[in-house]
Amino acid sequence: MNVSIINIGDELLIGQVVNTNASTMSKMLVAAGMDVKETAVIADDRDAILSSLSRCLAKTDAVLITGGLGPTKDDITKKVLCEFFDSHLVENEEALNNVKRIFEARGYELTPINRQQAWVPECCTMVNNVLGTAPCMWFEQNGKVVISMPGVPFEMEHLMRTEIVPRLQQHFRTGHIINKNILVQGIGESFLSDLIEPWELALPKTIRLAYLPQAGMVKLRLTARGDDRDLLQKQIADAVNSLYPIAGQYIVGEDCETLTELVHKTLTANGHTLATAESCTGGAIASRLTALSGASVYFRGGIVAYSNEVKECALGVQHTVLEQHGAVSEETVRQMAEGARRHLGADYAIATSGIAGPTGGTPDKPVGTVWIAVSGPIGTETRLKKFGDDRLRTIDRTCNEAFAMLINILNRK
């Protein structure tokens, strides 16, 4: 089954609001066995809506639309859908009761303009939006489906999960799509492609491979499509098993979107604790870990030791080490990691110190020079990296390099 997504909103086109809806919807649809062929962002404009809808319907089985369903004059989606399906707006009793319920719960008076939220095209099937006042609308024409949803992300996501995806699966009797992520670190995308080319060419026709580069790593995504789920799972498993003899030294994990998730999953499973001591990354490592629910199970805490004084006082880095070797050095980052592990009572600790730039570099230590250390029960490992002169990219790559180091150490146990 093929699907198109249309996200409506002038605020999306001018960059005022980031369009997260397309990503969320695509992930949910693909996980449910549907193939997303196109996503489009268009203005709150009659001609744009009509032309995009016609184009998408011509090549896909279903079109999912978000946005333009508010009570104000610039929200025109319902009116344009009436024009497209040769229908007219009528007040829907179930939708009206939902609007009244929400306004009463918030202590608001139901005004005539807000009552219009309950108007829907007569030809549609109204799907109640229990989290908001804008209803969801389901249209069918010539065996194809058009679904219009509110653009508010949490309302759309709830509707997709509880109503839309299950209805689409039942309506179209979708096949199966199985995704498998493999996280690769320590080799560039082009070198990886050359290394695994014979393996890639030997993949079954039911499996498609995608290279998804991130800062300092590559995510390989295997996607299998077909009607026999058991066969697809076997083909994916066989493909992954045959990859390890070729590229196993670079594979750090599976079934996660990011290295942060992999660290989270690994530490949660094995019961070890972690602390951080960060200089050039400025707390980015700790922030990524604590952004995931459940990090308190393993994350003891972190120290952002940006100045030398804090490195000495909070982490126990020796003054003579800083004088002789500098803040960006193997000796300093080693003592930072060991100090964080000791003072915060963790099984493992990550430390970073570098020159993120664009200023601060020297001939001996140019911008992008980073030292990373991981300290654990059997010792401390360090690594020197040169990440270039882009500050944010250096921070991103340092985080991923540190996570990969930690995962490799944990996997030796």
C-alpha cells in the first residue's frame, strides 16, 4: 500500500514551525506495513491544496493531510475538501459534543466561531479527536482514501495511533514491512559502501538497504517488504549474520536509532552506572542521556568542567598535569574521567576535553582536536580525534565517539 503525506501551513514554509508531523507519520505508517512515496509541505492556499491532492491521489492509495482545520479565516482545508469532493459543510453532532466537552472542561464559553469546528463535509466519515476541537475526516473515492487531521502534533499522533493506522490496515489489508537498524562507527560512509558492496549486491530482492549517515557514524537500515512475515524476518536475520564477518569490527549495535539509545539500552540491561566529565561538549553527553526516560536507572550525574579551576577542584585533575600538558591532553582527560568515576560513584565515566572552535586552536592543537576518555573497573582508555573546524559538528561527533568507546568496552564483558 502506497501513501502520500501533505502538511499544510504557511508557518511550516517560512520555518517558523519545524515540521515534525511528516517524520512522525512516516515512521508510524512504515512500521504498520505501508510505503510512504511522498511528503509535501504546502501553503494554506486553495490552489496548492487542490493540485497537491490531485497529484498525490493519482499515484498513491491514500493521502494523509494535516493542518488548516482551525476556526480562523486562514484555515481553509475543510472548505477546499468540500470543493474537491463536491460536498458541503454540515454540523456533526458527535463533533459538536466533543467541542462542548472540551470548552466546558477548560471553563470557556462556546462562541459561534468555535462552534464551526463541528462542521465537516457531508460526504466524509468523522473520526472524533478526543484531544482537540478540530475533527478528523475520512473520505473515500474510487477505492482511494483521503484523511484530513489537525496539525497539532500530539493530536495527530494520538489519532494516527488509535484510529487512522488501524483503519488503514483493515481497509487495505496491508502487507508487512520489517526494518532493521545496524549502527556502524569508525568507518566513513563511502569506505563502508566499498567494503560491503558484494554483500549488498547479494541481498534478496525483498530487502532494501539505506545508508543513513550521522555525526561520526553510519546507520544501515535494512527494510524487507512482503506478505510472509516469517520469511522476511529470516531473510533479515540471515543478511545481518552474513554482514558481521565483513564489517563486524565496525558494528557497535543493532535495533536503535542512535548511539545514545544504544548506550541507554545497554546500561539499563546490564545494571552498570555512568558519570560524565565534560569540557568541550559542555554537557551535551549528559543532556542526550537524560533526554531519554529511565536514564536515572544508570546515570549518576555529570560535571561540566569548562575551566581549569573546576577540573582541579571538582574532578581532582592535578595542577601540574594542567601546567605541563594543558587542558586538551591525554593526561588531563584521563584524570577527568577517573575523577568523575570516583567522586560520583559510578561504574564507568566518560570525559571529553578539546578545542571545538572556531577559535582557540594552535599549530600543535588545531581546532577540532579532542581527547576522549572512558574509565571503568579495569582501567581507563583514551582516544585522540581531529574533527575539523565546525563547532557544533565537533560536539556531535565527540558525543558519538565517546558513546561508541563506551559500548565497545561494555561489549567486552
